[in-house]
Amino acid sequence: MVGIGYWGPNIARNLHAIEGCELAWICDASEEMRAKWQGVYPDTRFTPELDDLLADPELDAIAITSPVPTHATLAKQVLAAGKHAFVEKPLAQNVADAEDLVAAAAENDRVLMVGHLLEYHPAIIQLREMIHSGELGDVQYIYGQRLNLGRIRADENALWSLGAHDVSVLLSLAGELPVEASARGQAYIQEGVEDVVFGYLQFPSGMAGHLHLSWLDPHKMRKMTVVGADKMAVLDDMDMDRKLTIYDKGFEAQTSAYGDREYVSRSGTIYSPPTPSQEPLRIECEHFIDCVRTGDTPRSDGHNGARVVRVLEALQSSLDAGGAPQPVGEPAVSA
């Protein structure tokens, strides 16, 4: 691993616990952090130098959980050294770097996986299957709320920190890339770093997506709502008992006594399907190890990560342009 700061300990805990996976190295520039975690993982070698990991011929893969601005540079070094790479989200801070990494993974025939954790969430997998099976009918719009009075960051705004999660889920549920993005936000705590962002995505099918992202809010909320023509669904990750709730609600067209077409609301059963209680992070880490072993393509591979960065970049461009809609465009590197 490279980086054992804020999120890294969670990755380390899971990799260390997976049968058949050895947590061989942890690289971190901080002597204090290395000393702290050496006691937890006494059989793991610690170093401040990435070159020590790259030079180890027995090391198969490296997980990058360092600060976001370092992701692209470190991942490129890892892939060039012939190591498989797991990169925490987002894959990079711009599309050009993200697509360079996709090309580097292909050139070196290595697995590149991005830590889009929610794509491994059992309830989101269930919701995606419901959408793709047609159970909800045509999806009309999806909106996400990711709010908290949370950790203030100086090197990324709420869009890149929080939005990477919800954009990856939106793209997974929609099954298509948006054609246009717009966003507005405000920087109340630190000048130039938006702590609240409202984003809008327009998809080719006519579906709309909306994101409310904030670390300046009295509510801790992790919610995604899907409105379909036949049914509606709410995924609430803060609800310990009912992660996913399905509402048999909508409108039905009828003909009035005068021959006019009118729409009548329908309100049927509300139910919550059972959801597996597995930790999404364990599922994600096991998936990466399996892909390293088998050569299979990860669910959140480099192409997936680059698409998320493409949408985030378009939303950021809109933020910089005062909310003016921006085209999302097509990936330069085909999947």
C-alpha cells in the first residue's frame, strides 16, 4: 500500500484479512504514521520510498490510498513497473491523466481498478438489477443526497470528494454517459473550495440526474432516489434496517367520461427486500485480489474510473463558468 492516512487504514485492514493475500509493504512519507501502524502490522515492511515497493520482484499489486493529487502520478509509476494497481477514487483529477492510466494498464497488461466503493454495495447491486430488469419501468430521474457536517479538505472540493461516489453510482444505474452537465456551488469555509455543490446531468435517453453534495449541513445523509415510470426506489445507507425501499407508486393514464385523457396517481405496496449485510469494502478488496489472480476485468476498471472523471471534470467546468451547461463528450480511449 501507498498511503496510510485517513482512508488507508480501512484498506489495510481488509487486505490483511483476506485469505491468501499478504500485506507485504506499507509506504508512507510520515515517520509518525509508519511508527503507529508498524505495531498493528508487525510482519509488514514499512518504508517512505515507493521505489522499495517497485523494486520488489515478488510484489504483485499496489493499492494507492494517498492524497488525491498524487493518484495519477503514483499509479503511472506502479503500472510502468509491472504491478497491478488499485487506486482510490477519483482515478485522477482530469480526463487526460485518467485516460493515460487506462492506456498504461493496457500497454503493461496489468489490472487497473478504481475504489468506487458504492458499486460493490449489496443494496446498490440489487437496485441496479431491478432497474436493468425493467422492474421500475423506464427510469425518469435519479437524485442523490450526500451531506454531512464533515471533514473539511483543502486539496479537493465537495464535488470531487463526495461527488465521485454518487457519479459512479449514477452512471452504473443509468447504464449510459450523460451528454451535458451543469453545477453551481458555494465556498463558505475556504475561499475557492466549494463546500456545497448542486449538480445536474442530462442523459441521452431523457433521464435526468441531480446531486446535492455538502460537508456543511446539519444532516448526515447518504441517500439515492430512483423514480421510474412503474415504481420508485430509495436507497438510504444511513438506515441500518432498511437499506432499500421500493414504492409501487406512479401515475396511470385514464380516459374521462368526456373522452379526455387524464392521469390518476397510484399508490400501492411499499416493501424493503432483504439486503446482504456484507461490508462493501471487503467485497471491493476481495474483487481486486480475485482480478489480480484471474486477470478478469474489475467492475470498476480504469475505463469506469475515467468516465467518472470525465463527468466530474464537466461539472467542475460548469462550476467555474457560473453554472453554464458543459458537454460531457465521449471517451478518447474506447472500452
